[in-house]
Amino acid sequence: MNSRKKTISIMVPTYNEEENVELMYKALKEMFKKELPNYQYEILFIDNKSRDNTRNLIRKICKKDKNVKAIFNAQNFGQFNSPYYGLLNTTGDCTIMVAADFQDPIEMIPKFVKEWENGYKIVIGIKTKSQESKIVYFLRSLYYKLIKKFSEVDQIEHFTGFGLYDKDFIKILKDLDDPEPYLRGIVAELGFERKEIPFTQPKRERGKSSNNWYRLYDGAMLGITSYTKIGLRFATILGFMVSFLSVLIAFIYLILKLCMWNSFQAGIAPLIIGVFLLGGLQIFFIGFLGEYILKMNQRIMHRPLVVVEEKINMSKRGEKKN
């Protein structure tokens, strides 16, 4: 009878998290001791070029605990590539991705593991409530509903990547070889049958979030350009409607002018309004089209997910080349 303990990998992406990494390590270790004593643990920190003391703290943790591993990126490779690469380099029977800022409650991990043992290869946390800004949560909700409505894939609302992934699914991620991965869409499109567990996202207590409006916009555009055709289709339909309306108005003006040649003065206002309207629409949709072209260009260039500067406690076995 095989009595080998299963290994659970915890993958923690970091960027300027000096106030959280040691607390996260201690919390995870204590959680395994109390809640999951029958499992071995592997904790992998992947740091996206932190500018504070995060890396030195991770080095100290790795030095005293060989079950803790680290990947240090040479540059900041964005909010999607770095965590994805971290997932590919875990070696456990399953991998759980957790945010370093404790906004992904680690109390959920035993629940994930329980459902995994029940047969689910993917168990994810769904953020049904949040203590963050109500405006941000409202905008997120609108975005998720938009992309879910217009995507050919049944997208998952309020899913950030926090969840458990069986090693069989990690293998699928490795085989994808996608230079612009959107994990949320990949889970919805290519993942096994999943279990969704709701949770309330707490406020960030320590440190400052690196998420700003530009990062949120960048993430939204990646999801839209990867999994919807709404931008291009909307541009085509709206362009046709504006063109039809313009021809109709021009025809009406022609009839009015022919019928009231001396008294009907069209003026220059309709011309100016029309020019600005069409010009604004063209600029908007040229920009939107540029988003699709940008993502196509990045995939065609096929640059590596990340460039690694340093690895700690990492063996060559099972390692994913970048």
C-alpha cells in the first residue's frame, strides 16, 4: 500500500510585499500544521521585481525552510505572466494560488482541498462580496457581465485566479505555450469540471496595492481581446448604422432644399456636428482595433512569459523553461 503523503503547492505572487511575506509564510505553515497535517507542503514565491525588501525576506525564509522556493524575475512582467509562470513551476499533486496581501483568505484552503479529495480537479473561490471600494466592485461586476454576455466561452464572474488546480490541469497549462495567458478565461474554456466556493474579500490591511486604473484596464482589455469579438462586431454594426443615418439625413436635407429652395437654410452646424461625430467614432474604434492588433503582435513575437534572474531551492525536475 502506497503511504506517500500528497504534496500541496502554494504559489504566492509578490510585488513590494515586504509587510506581508513573512506573515503569509507563518500563516500558511500554521494552517498546514493545524488543518492539513496529513499533507506535505511546497510554498513557491514568485517575485515580480520588487523594489522594497521583499526579496531579502524571501531569501531568509528559503534559507531556513527548504520546502519554500523562490523565483525572482529579472523585470516586472505584469500581473498575468508572472503568476502563470509560477503555476507552471510548482511540483505538488495540486497547486493553490494565493495573493500575498491576504485578500485571498487562506482559511479557504482546507475547503479547496476537501473538494479536491472529493474528485474536483479545479476548485475556485468566487468573490461574491468585497470590502473594497464599492465603485471598483460595481465596475468589476459590469465588466464580468459584459465579457460573459459576449464571449463564446462561459466566463466566470468575480474569479481572480484564487483557487486549487490539480497537477493534470497544470500540465494542460504547460502544454498551452501561450505568451499572453489569461488564466481566468483558460479555466473557463479548457478546465475540468470545477467546484465554485463563494467568499467575501477582506480589505488589504498592510502595504499598498500595485493595482491602479491602468492595470485594471490592461487586464480588462486582455480578457476582451482574448475571448470576445464584441469590439470589432460593434464597430462594424455601429459604422453601418451611422452611415445609413448619414445618407438618410442627407436625403432629407436634399428633399427639403428642393422643396424650399429659397427659405430652407441648412447652415453649417449639421456639417460640424457630423464631422465631429464621425471623427470621434473613427478614433475610438481605431484605438479599439489597435488593442486587438497589439495582442496579436505580442503572441506573434512569442516572447517568454518571464526572464528569471534567480531561483532558490528549485530542482531541475519538473521545471518549466521560460
